[in-house]
Amino acid sequence: MANHALGIFSLALAESGLRLEMVFWRSTTATLFLYGAAMMHFSLALWTLYDRREWRLPWIEILRLASGFSFPLLLIGHAVTTRLGDTLFAIKPSYALVITNLLVSGRQGMQLALLAPGWLHGCLGLWITLRHFQAMRTIKHSLIALVVLVPLLAAAGFFRMAAEVLAIGSPPPARPNAAIAQATLAAWKDDLTMAYLGAVLAAFVLGRLHAVLRRPA
């Protein structure tokens, strides 16, 4: 989101930031940490669904869980388009290309919506963990302002870049295998989404069955 916010100044600056970001995140070490953390996080989330017996939760926990489980539904498409697109078809991510495709398909609203659940889930998780410290309670209002300001700046950067892309005009020429790449990536997205929903549903149902079987007669 910080990189999106660079778009407030110019599309070129955001593209430069993206290239530096890719150098870091596409390294072997960062990739292992990123996807290892994602798998660990997802495993813990499934265990929460399976093992939890009491679902009368405070509203902040409900919001955290809802944002956490909804986030992958938006993130899967983004990850498939950027990471798999690069791996399978050498489609290098760029703001100009992504924004052009979003504007053509009318999905820019979905891309902006991607910002909210993950950011909110992460912030709530950190706050629930750290709110017991007096220092955190002291700067609570500053943290709330940061939670609101960061995605707003990112959205402002996105709209500024979209306006610049529209001003530039004609989109880049389509790649020769663009149709094949699009169909392949769409299939990956659908399969991963179904696998995610299936895993979430299975964890919840198995957890309820386990609770019933463990209940004293």
C-alpha cells in the first residue's frame, strides 16, 4: 500500500518503487518466508475453525475473523495474475499494465477492495496482541489514524495512476499468447478459490462433528 501511495506523485515513481519491491520479494529467501508465513497463517486459521467450541465472540474478534477469511478470496486472483503470470508466462507486473486491464474489465473497484480486509485483519491482530501494553494504549488514537490513512493514501495513489494511464491513451499491444495465458490463469484462480472454500468448509464441519462426538452422553 505504501508503494501504491507513491502513485500520488507519479506513475513513474510508483513503477520504480515496484521494481525495487520485486527485487526483494522475488528473492529466494523472501519467497520462502512469504509463502511459508501464508501457509502457517492459513493452517492456524483452519485449526481455529476446527477447534473452537464457543462462537459467542466480541465484535472485534468477529471483525478480525471475517476480514481474515474474506481476504484470500480477493488475494487469490491477485497472486495468480502477478506471481503465476510471471512464472508461467513471463508477464512482468507493472502498474500501467495492471491498471489498464482493470479499467478495461471494470474491476478497479475489486482491486481497491483488496486493500481493506487484509489491512484490517492484520491491524486488528496486532492490536489484540499488543493492547495490553500501556504504551500502545497511549498512542491508540494515532494508531487509528494510521489504520485509516494508509489505505486512503493507497487508494488516492491508485486513482492518480489510473488518471495518468487514461491520459496516456492506447494500451500496450497484446502478447501473442495472451488468450492462452488468460484462460490458464483464470482456471488456476477458479481451482485455488474452490480449494480454499472447500478447506474452510471442511474445517468448520469436521470441527462441529468432533464437538458433537466429544460431548458427554
